[in-house]
Amino acid sequence: MTKDECKKIVIEIIADIAPDEDLSDVKPDVRLRDQLELDSMDFLDIVMELRKRYQIEVPEADYIQLASLDSCAEYLTPKFDALV
């Protein structure tokens, strides 16, 4: 899986969790919570969806790795690759 594919998956999950958010101009290097109206429960929902849909576990200590789209891709791409 490429990092761009990983970013697309994260955007799809956010679209399901926060359908009213405009995700057309999400900057990949800016914290998601700074550019979208996501609260801590929304963030936990993202983590839960990663587990439910893709069986990817994100330990609480690693939540900071999911701050931006770029950091999500950096952290999650190897995890997706390990699933294959």
C-alpha cells in the first residue's frame, strides 16, 4: 500500500465519522484537529474504525502518530503492508 492510499483510507474514515466536514482541502502536514472540528471522541472513533475495518491496533501511546495525514500515512502504511 502506498502512503497516498493510506491517506485516502483515513479520509474515508473521517468522512464516515464526521459527514458534515469539508474534506476537500485537508492539508497533509497540518494536525487534523487543527483543521477539522474533530474532538477526542471523533479521534477515538478513527482508531476504532481502523481496528474494526482493517484489524490495525493503535496503542494509546501511539495516538500522537495520527496527528496529521502525513503522520498517519507514515505510521499506518507499514501496518497495512504487514496485513498482506
